[in-house]
Amino acid sequence: MLLEREVEIQYRPRMREALQNKVNAVADSLRSQMPACSRCSQPMRRHDVETVSWVALFGRLQATVVRYRCPACKDERRPLLDLLGVEPGRISGSLARLLALLAVVAPYSLAARLAWLLLGVKISPMSVWNVVQRLGESAAGYSERLSQYHADSRSEGASTREAPPAVVLSVDGSMLGMQVRKQRRTRKGAEPLPPLPAVQEGQFQEVKTGVLLLPSERVETSPGRHSVVRRFLVSCLGDADAIFARLYAQLRELGWVGPHTVVVIVGDGAEWIWNRATMFVRRCEILDFWHALEHAWGFARLNYGEGSQQAAGWVHRIAEELRAGKVEEVIARLKRMRPKTPELREKLQSLIAYYSQHAERMRYDQYLRLGYGIGSGAVESAHKQVVHARFRQAGMRWSEAGAQRLLALRLLLLNGNWALLDRLPMVSLA
């Protein structure tokens, strides 16, 4: 290990020198070229020359940059910086993408330490935060534009010639701690800064996450346990319409929603899920099996006692009958029960009403026979990977913009689409 480190330290200056030579060669190749104005297409005139520098993976680089200006439009261009994709005094795009990758999996302060240990780059946590904001804004904007594009009925998605017969869509929400301030305080002239707003208890916002997978790609890893070979995650810090718009856009991008494709929606009974499920003409709605049992457990604990064997046996029997598709028999037996207290009667009526409302979504024997699955474990796992592992560590509070940007980058990583960042520009933020 020491030998590897010695070689890295020895050749790092040479690598910086080699990269600087390539930058110089590119600069020399552009000296005789006169760019055209992007607005009027007329040749631009040489305005001035300055030496600029920026931070790259192997150290600080510099170049003599010519700035051109259009006499008519007053538009300016620096062809060398445009070609290299760098900005004066900033971090290079290649290094920025590596730093963002570290910040996607670790807090900003830890990402800065990892940058030194893994990349040999000394960087501040604020600089890591800055590149995440710029790249994250670009990734979030791309996702939003994609949703808007596919929301237009005239848009074209991927080919649906090989669209699957069925695709499973599971969606749910989890809470994220938010900052008290919506934006930074600003000083007006010589006036003192305005006071901070009062801290409010329970300031949270919901992050909605959806999972798309194919039933044919669920494999049985052990008796009774299944694993997903491939899945696509979609998430946003928005409302129900926003998450379903992004799920629909992802389906069209994958070519997974053809004229004969059945969209299987698995949910926990929340009305916002079933209200948006109607956007799919050919659909199958499934109430999460374990969520249905939670309601049975609520009555069983109250009726038979917390932790009693009788409660466990009663719920086990209901589970077996529901799994066999006997939801009507379960409802009929519940109606024959005669609880002794008003509290028990109210709890029982609530359970009967819940099962009666979702009876058409509880044909579990049919869903299992078709290979759809009956649980929302995929989306519960997605919450832990997308949100909990990075956004819900001790003491973390997020601004809305900061959460959206980091969320967009984390989805690129988890969906195996990180290379998309190479085609997206680094957005300049005020």
C-alpha cells in the first residue's frame, strides 16, 4: 500500500503537467479562429486577453483566455473555456462530478475528507456543497423537463414494440426534516439583519418515492422470499401529481407502457394513490397485504390483549384466508362478531369498512398466480436507500432547493445513470 501511495505522490505533479500541456495545445489550436455571434451570426471581435485558473483533479491549471465581443449584440464568448467546460476560479467539471458522487453517499463534511483520502484533493465542505447545488440543479431541471415533455400527448416515448405485458408501480411517502428559513436573510443597506424566525416544532415535508419493476424480473431467492433483478426509482419533494407525472415519464422513457400493458399499482390505501391510478386505462390496483393485516392487528390487540397468542392466531387465520382470496368470507365473519364494549364495536366497524372499501384490491390469490406480488416491500426498501440513508441522519434539516438537488443526483446514482451528468452543464447559481 505504501508503494502505491509513493507512486501516486511522485507522478501526481507529472499528471498535472501533462494535463496543463493538453490545455495549452487546445488554446493554441483556437488562437487563429474567430467565433461567430450566436445571435446575429456575424464574426465577433477580439476584446481582451486574461490569464485564468481553475482547480482540476491533479491540481490548479491555468490558461491565457481570449474574450471576443460582438459589436452589434454586445454578446461575449470565451471559446477556450466553452470548449474545456470550465469557469475561472471554479472547480473543473470532471472533479466536480467526483465530488458530487462522494456527497451523494456521505454528508458534505465527510465527503470533503473523503476527497482528500481518495482523490488527494484538499477541498472545503462548502465547495463540495456548491458543486452539488450546481450539478443537482441541472439534474433536477432535466427530470422536470422530462416530465413536462411526456405530459404532452404529442411527445414520443421509447419504442413500445417490446413493451412488457405487465409492469408493477409501487408508491409511498416519507417525511423529511426541513429548515425553518425558506431563504437566507439579506441585509438592506446599513440596516441590521432581520431576526431569525421562531423555530417551529414538527417542521417536515413529505418526500414521495415510486418504484417501477417487471413481474418477470422478480426471482425467488429462498422459499417465500423474492428479490428484484432490476428496478427504477423515482422520487420528488412534491405533491401526488408530481410523483405520478414523473413515474409516467419514466415508463415512457423505458418503453414499458404499451397499448396492452397492465400497470399494477401497489399502495397502502392512501386515497391520493388510488385517485391518480385512474390515469392508467389498463390497470390492476392492489392493497398492500401487510398494510391490510395491520388493521386486523389493531382490532386483535384491543380485543384479545397485547402480545396474546389468541390475537396472533386470530390474525394468522385472517391472513391465510386473505391470501387465498376469501375477502368476502372474512368480511362476513367479522360482521357476525359481537364485541362487548363501544370501543371494540367502533374498532370492528372501522375494520369492516376498510376491508369492504378495498375488497376489489384484495384478490391476493389472483395477484400471486399472475406473479404481481402483494406487498410494497420494494418501495419501503427504496425509502431507506433514497431518503433515510442520506437525508435522515441525526440533526439533518434541509432547504427545499437543497433537498431537491441532492435527491436528483442520488436517483441518478441508484438508477445506474450517473453518466448522464457528463451531458448536463453545471448551472451557475446566484
